[in-house]
Amino acid sequence: MPKDSALARKAQISWKELLTLDFITLQRPSAVRLLLEQELARSGRTLEVAFESHQLVTVGRMVANGLGASAVPALCERQMDELGAVCVPLIGPIIERRVGLIRLAQHQLSSAAQALATVIEREMAGSGG
């Protein structure tokens, strides 16, 4: 949400509320975009897109500058905050997907893969997973 949006001050919002705003999202074939469309279709909703981008950072900047609102993975909350957007939990439906990391035993992870592993472990610990 843009920081000045009335919805940005709520503890949580519904998809019905979110979809009243201009929606900004990643372009197809983004896995996030496809998952959003698929899950919303299951609940009888369609994703009307006002703006789209190939880059999540661009989506965040568009939102921060008041062009609309978006739905991003919870792992992106810190990045969205740094860009000036506010993340508010979405309900009805909650859209989730599994994320994992496979590694070879006895092999070191690259620094980027290790950073990802740390984030995944932290998120799993926080969610009780």
C-alpha cells in the first residue's frame, strides 16, 4: 500500500478491499502473478491489472509513489518498506506456496544461497513451520 492510503493503517485487509484499488503486479509468466491469478479465480475473483513490471522493485516503487497497490510475498516485506510501501496482511483467501532449498551434502553453499537459506530458516521458525 502507499503510506498515505487509508488501508495502510489497517491490521489486515481483504482481497475485496485490495482489488478496489489500481492493482500493480509482476508481468506474466512470473510465478507470483500466475499464483495470484489462479488462487483468485478459485474464489471467483479476477485480477484487473492497472500496471505491471518485470521487476519487483519497480512494483514497489510504483506503489510507494501512489500509483496503486500490490500483493507481494511476505519475504519481500522488508524490501517494500525500504522502497516506501507499506505491507498489510491479506485475508480471504490467504495465498501460500512452498519454498525450499536443495543442497548437496558435503558441499558449501554460495554466499547468495546461504543468505537465502538463512531467510528461509528464519521465516520457518517464525511461522512455526
